[in-house]
Amino acid sequence: MSGHASQRRRSGSALPLSRRELLRWSAAGATGYSLSGWLGALAARAAEEPANRRRSCILLWMPGGPSQTDTFDLKPGHKNGGPFKEIATSVPGIQISEHLPKLAQCMEHLAIVRSMSTKEGDHTRATYYLRTGYLPNGPIQYPALGAALGKEMGVDGAELPNFVSIGPQTFLSPQAYSAGFLGSRYAPLVVGAPGQTELKVENLALANGVKTRQFNSRLELLESFEKQFIDAHPDGTALSHQSAYAQAVKMMRSTAASAFDLSGEPAALRDAYGRNQFGQGCLLARRLVEQGVPFVEVSLSSAGNNNGGLGWDSHQNNFDQVKALSGVLDPGWSTLITDLKDRGLLETTTIVWMGEFGRTPNINQADGRDHFPNAWSVVVGGGGIKGGQVIGRTSANGMTVEDRPVNTAELLMTVCRALGVDPMHQNMSNIGRPIRLINPDAQPIKELLS
């Protein structure tokens, strides 16, 4: 294993909502929040206990499986290496792809795990495995990581949801994006479906022609029917359905929904993130984390504004596709890091970059790389993570892990520990069997935890 520790500044700076902060939020379009509501409670807690600000997680999900050999584990001089060159980073001794120059300057905040070995090479199974921590198992409906962690880290009564998914590409494995046995109460709020260039939350406004009074009357009627049904059938499904509707109505009535409006952000900042769904999704993730949403995921599956492709699944023309995708990934991710840092949020926000597997080091006849779960890379950083290091090592040809193999459960347990979540916590499954957040046989990657 090669390790490159860096000295990270730990200012322990407070996060009080000063007059300057309030003015900045106002400039960003955050005025209008009710201090008697959720944001007011967060502000009071942040001012009184700045060192104990609740943690959040941002998952940058790369559907299709990105090539580690062309991003974070290049093999220069070997026939498997391809045409991309390595460049130095802000941490001496660590090199990454030339097409990620802005991320290279953020390396002190990031740690590369180059020794992932997960054994599942099918899109559906691998997506489910990496996103839930469990392989598909008969009748048990495992929840996505965002649902499970959102439940653990969320605040009861919050006006914003605990789990937001931006631009998800779900067709590979729909169940891997669901709340599973946790129920619809913990399902993700989806923003910006594939193919949409605008990020928006559907159905927050009243239907055309429906007045507030009519809406309230209809809602009262629905609540009456629901109460009668639940009185007769007080099971988890009915209660979860009721809770999900209540959360939706709360968002419709809340000024907190303006968090999804990016129009108040400075144009220069929006340009820095990138005027595409992924870049603007990263900006939205920052806004949501800033307002206490515990889990946000942003997907990148296309290099254009149209997010309907699956570019990381690069069986053909791998190098053109990875270069184009890197051109979207680099500004979005690097600006997210610096923006979080500038706002005092990076210390409490854990960032995870991964797909369901990597790509074959050997190049096929179509100038592409195929599915490869045996030896690939994941990147983590931010809150709870010791940045500026590499965990594990692959062979010179990239085909095998030579040092410190890491499996799925170990990675996800590390994420839980970084977030301050007990991975041994149990939830009752849909078949009446308690299930831990993470497989209890795993151990966290201790070198990563700060």
C-alpha cells in the first residue's frame, strides 16, 4: 500500500449564522424561510453548538462503471494504459488523469481507494450491491444507502426530505434506488430525471385552476379517508403511505422548497460548476447540504446537457467517452469541494465517488473497456476522511489487486463511520427479520478515518 498523508488544516471554525451569513443567504435566494420552522432550529443549533453540526453525505454516482485506468489508477508505459497521461496533484507522489486537472488541485481533501474488489460484473446486481451493501436476496427488499443513512441522520419534522436523488439513471437496477423495506417515507425525492436539462421538483405547485381553499378541502377529505383506513388496517405500509403524503404536503406549503431554485446563485459560480445537469446538480447538492439535508446523490451518465445516456459503460470508444465525461466531472466535483470548504461545510460533508464496478485494463477491439469488478477505484473525501492518500495498489497491468483489497461492505462501513452512523444499527425488514445497515462481518478502512 502506498500512503501519502497530508497535513490538513483543522480550524475547528464555528458555523454561526452571522449577519454576513444571513446577508449571503439572502443574496442566494434563501430569504423567506420561517425562523419558526426547520431552518430556524438548524440556525439556533449551529450558533450554539458549531462543533457538533450534523453531518451529511454527497454520493457522486457514475452509472455504467467508470474506467479506473483512465481516471485515478493510470498505468503509464503499459499497453493497457491507453493514451491518457498522468499529472501531478496537490499531494506529492499522487498522480491522476490529465483530464481531471481541477480535481488534482483538491487531492489533499480526497483519498483514492485503488483496490476495490467486488466480484459482481452484471450491471443490475453490481448496482444493487454497491448502492445497498447487499446482494439481491429473495424476498428481502434492501434499502438504498441514501434511504438508510437518511433515516439515521435525518430530523423528524424537517421541511426538506432526508434523501434527494439528482438525475438518477435507474433503468439498470430500479430497486437499488428505492427505500426498500423502510417504506416510501424514506424514498428519495427525485430531481431532474434523465433527459431533463432543468433541475426541478415535480408537482410542488397546485394544479392549474385549483385554489388553495379547494386544495385544503380535498386534503382534509383524503386525511379523513386515510384515518379510517389506518384505524382498520394499522400496518406499516399504510402508515408509510400516510407519512409520505404528509411530507409532500409539508414541502408544498413550505418556503424551504426554494432551496431547489438555483436562479439566485451568482452566474460565475454556476459557470464554475458547469452549465449541465451534473454541474448544476452538484451546486444543488451544496445548497441542500447547507440547509441540513443528510443525503444527496448526483448522477453523471452523459457528457452533455441531455443526461439520458450511459457514457461510463464504455465498451466502445472508451477514451473519447471518458475524456468527455471527465470534462463534466472535473469542474462540477472540484467546485463542489471548494464551495463546501469556503462555506465551512467540508468538514461535515462526506463525499463518495463511485460506480457499480470498473472497466477492464485491457482494451478490446472496439477501442473500449468492458465490465471489471476485480480491481477498480473509488474516491472518498471531506468530513471524517483523511485526505491526501492512496489506499491499496493494483498490479502493473491493472488486472489484480496486489495490496489491501477492499470489498463493498468495508467501503460502506467506512462511509458510515465517517458520518458518525452506527453501521450495526438494525431495521426490521419486510419479512420480519432485523437487518443491519452493513454486513457485520466487515471492518472499516481505518486508514481512511480521521
